[in-house]
Amino acid sequence: METHLKPSFTAKDFLSVLKNRIHYHPILTNLDFYLFNYAASVDSFRHDHTTFEWMVRTLATTHRLQFLTTLLQFISSNPCPCADGIFSCPKTEPIYRFSINAYCKAGRFDDALLAFDTMRRLIDGKPDVAVCNIIIHGFVKFKHFDKALEFYHRMIGERVKPDEMKTHGCAPNVVSFNTLIKWFLLDGKIKEGIGMAYEMTEMGWEISSVTCEILGDGLCRKGMVLKVCDLLIDFSRKKVLPRAFDYFELIERLRREGNVARAMELVNELWRNGNSPSLIACTTLIEGFRSTKEIDEAYELMEKMLQEGMLPDSVTFNCLLSDMCDAGKAKEANKMRLLGLNKGMDPDTVTYNILISGFKREGKKKESEALVEEMLHLEFIPDIATYNRVIDGRAKSKS
């Protein structure tokens, strides 16, 4: 130090020595904290946030946490020179946040909480929400759920009013809630996980799509698929269900388990409250109805989709028309074609062949002939099979 630093050296000079002379030296690198303390003993020298930050990061990344604790105590007793005025050093919170994160990763929560409390005394205002999240996530990672919940309630209890929590920034945010919900469900604490989700809404936080996915996945793993439906319906009625949430996977799971009716009930309830399903969710549900021969229900859903401007793929559409014609409902099937046409869906040759065959089986020659005329008008060229079916129908009519 005496070799490389002139008398009355500054924090900038000392930091340069740490970076350029000490940091990569195979023998001296582990002596950096001793040199830090030596510099602090020099009467004309005073550490600032640059040397504090360097040492904190170095000690944390090299897992010398016993020295890190001593360093934080030194910082609390010897604040940065830029904090000599009425405001604290703006680097104080980032310095302590990095230390708290290191403690939490190592499971040293007593040190983390001590650092948190010390930081609160040193900074202006409330701690940033990111610091709270670090501690909560740390507790959860080590499965200290009770301590996570205790710290969470401590943060909530220190706010002034419920409607001011966002401006104060001290209470945990949606990320914290999601972390707690996830680990409660993984730990089998279903009641606590669901309760945490409701507490989010009561405190003014919006449930995110991630929250819904965590709840859905966690409860489905426990075989509580119907409970997920109840939750989503309740969230929808309370107007807190995110519009961007796609509940396709839940619909698919209900379909696989044979709960198609329950899936339709869920879709209708959410749809009424403004949470329309995705196209793929509706298509999945239609396939479920088709597999159980519930053609009327499939028709009802397809009709609603078309009215809402949700255009299905041609395969799903034509398969449903075929099912309807097989069930003797060619008239309703053609009505659906006309609705689709009005909403921008272009029928193809397969569509017309299905309907012509359906009308022919029902003995409705005029309707089948009208469809052939429409095909010709639209410049469709009927294939030989379609043409022969119509001609065959006409010949039998004349005889």
C-alpha cells in the first residue's frame, strides 16, 4: 500500500490499487479486506460508496460472508461522505441489497434480516420492493414458509393505508405473491395458497396470468381440476381475472377427463363476464363434444364462435357439418354455413359436398340442386362424384 499509494490518497486511488494490483494477484487477492481495513486506519483517508460497493461484491461473490458482516457493520458506522448532508447515499440500498441476496442464497437469514434492518435505518424512505422479494424468495427456497409469511405480513403491517401500498413500495409485489402461492401448493398447503391469491385481490393487486397458471398447475397436480374452475369463475365474477389468460390447458384437461359439460359451463360463465376463450380452446371443446356425440352442444358453441367473429379452421368446421348431416340436420348445417359465410369464412368444395350429400339423404332435392348452382355461381367446379349424386337425384325424381 505504501509503495503504490502516495500520502493523502483518495478512495479513487485505493480502488484503482484493488482493481489493478490486488484483485488478480494469486497471493494478495485474499488480503483485500485487510488492506481495506488498513486504508480505513489512515487519518487522511475516508472510504466512499465506490470502495464499499467493490468490497461488498467481492466478498459476496467469493463467499466470504463472515467478512461481509463485518464490512456492513463498518458501513453503518462510517457512512459514505456523500451522505454527510440531509440525504443518504443513493448507493446504500444497492450495496445492502447485494449483501442480502448473498445471505439468502446461503441460507443465512439472521444475517439477511439484520442487514435489512440496518439498511432501513440508513436510507431515505421505504426499502425497494425488490429487497423484500429477495428475502421472501430466500425463505421459500429453503422451505421456511412460515418465516416467509411472517416477513410478508411484517411488510404489509408497516404500510400506512391499503390503498397507498403501491406508492410506498415496501410491501411485496405480484412476484412475491406468486412465489408464496407456488410453494404453498407444492407443499400441500392448498388453503394457504388459495388464500394468498384472494389476499392479493383484497389488497388491490391484480392477478396476473402467471398467478392463474400457478394456481391451475398446482391444483391440477393435486387432482383438484374442478376447484380450478370454481376459482376462475369467482375471479371472473369479481372482475379480477386477467383478460390475457388463456384457459385452453384447463379445457383440454377437462375434455380428457370426460368433463366436457363442466368445460362448457366454465367457458360460458367466463365468456359472459368478458373473458372470452381462445380459438384453440373453443376448437378443443368442439372436438370434445363431437367425441361424445353431443352434436347440439357443438353446434351451439360453433354458432356462438361465429357470431363473435371467431373463425374456426376448415377441418373442424367441415367435420361438424358432416356430423350434423349424419344426424339428419342438414338444414341446420347449411344455416351454419351461411352464418360463417356472412362472418367472412369461405366454404370449400368439401363443405358443399357434405351438405349436398346430407340434403340428398334427407330427400331434399331442391336444396341440393341449389347448392350445386351456388357452387357454379362461385366458380367452383363440382367434382364428378358431386355431379353424379345430383344427376342421380334428378333422374329418380323424373321417373
